[in-house]
Amino acid sequence: MKRVVVFEAHGDDMEFLAGGTIAKFCALGHEVTVVVATDNDKGSFELSAAEMRAVRDKEINGAAAVLGVKRVIPLGYSDGDLAWQTRPEQLRCQFMRIIRQVKADIVFSWDPFTPYENHPDHRAVAMAACEAASFAHFPLYHPELLAEGLEPHYVGEQWYFAKSPRDQNKFVDIDGYIEKKIDALCQHDAQMVLTIADMQHHLRASGLDVPWLVSLDPHDYREPIGMRMKAAAQAVARHAGLDCQYAEGFRRTRFGGIESLVKDQTIPEDV
Ligand SMILES: [Zn+2]
């Protein structure tokens, strides 16, 4: 059994890009913890920030239950403001504390090194997660953690997802988990309404004609979200040349690249 920690900025980040893979880890008996940095409290055209904060727990816990996630840790920062509500080293320390508490074997997060990432929360979480996972076994980093009784802990694998992925080297067959991924996304009701409404903003401004989208009630998101998730997962499976219908892709580093020292040995795969 491996202990997996997902660091994400918003409740639905992981579900969009790694939900099938996380569902698979859970189904195979691995223990998953999801850390949600912000309250999603700017993610609506309809609800107030306070109303968004009020639905956050229900949505993130609902999605976790669908996927089989064992533990959700909300950090409570404000959506869009993470990078200036906390300094980078504070966020890194907070993430390292969780890694040492949970004794994470595998960390998932946004990829800090892909281009065109427009969301400051994604960029902040990505870099803090990457640094925390890389140095959690260094005893002299953040000595306050040792003082708290949290011993250095080695993280073997880092799995990164991205909107504009580069250098992906690990693809996961999610044929048995695509419906769970969609079900988990739909637990994030406010965020799915926002996703459709935002697409409609782009469509209206573009002057293009997409009849099903322009006339869609954003609250009827389930079918279009499911369609888009399936199309994206099919494209990944095709690109990876996998013998499956649906897949998710990651840039993964394992054990600091130590595999390059050997020719005739391989590290077993968990999923
Ligand atoms: Zn996000």
C-alpha cells in the first residue's frame, strides 16, 4: 500500500486532470490524501464569495467519497490570492509538514514547469509541492518541523498534471474509472456551472455558432462535461498508443531518476 498526497489549488483541479488515476489508486488499495489550498471563493458568476465558501466542504468531501479518497485537508486560502496570502517558503513548509505527517510515498500536483499556466494559485501550489516533495527528507529544511517531532521523510515519486502538458512520460489506463471521474467532477456543482457559463462567455464574444452550447442552461452541465472528459481521455489514450479507450497523462519523476544507473532492472508500477 502506498500513501499518495495530492496538492491542488481548487477543489476540482485533480478531478479534471487526474481523477481517473486517483480513483484507480484508491480502488487498488492505496491511501490517498487530498490537500485543497483555497476555498474556490471566486469561482462563480451566481453565488457570493461567502456562499461559495459555504458549499466548499460539501463539494470536496462529496468528490472524495466518489473517488475513494481517505482524507481531505482544506487549507482555507482565498481563491486567486494564494500567492500573496502566503509566502512561497511558508506554503512549502505547510506542504512539507503534511508530507511528513502522512509519510507520503507519492505526490501529485500541478506541474511547475509547463508553459501558459494563467492561474496564480496553480503556479504557487505547483512550485511549493515540487520543492516540498523534493526536500522533505532533508533534515535541515524547515527546522521547525523537526522541533514539532516530524522526522525527515523521503518521497519517491512526483506525478505532475498540466493544462498544457510537456514531457509526459507516464500514461494511465482509466477505462474502468472514467465514470467515477465524471461523477466526482459533478460533485463540484458550483464549479461545473461556472465552467459552462465561462465557455458561453467565450462563445458569445467570439461570434461563433455552437447551438447546443449557447442555449444550454449551465446547470445542465453533466452531459457536456462528461462528453468533454471522455473526448480528452480518448485523445490521451490515442496519443500514448495505449490499448485502452480512456487515459490520463503525467510528467513523472521516480526516485530522482536513479533508474538511469541500471539497465536490467525496473521499478514495479502501482497503477
Ligand atoms: Zn484550479
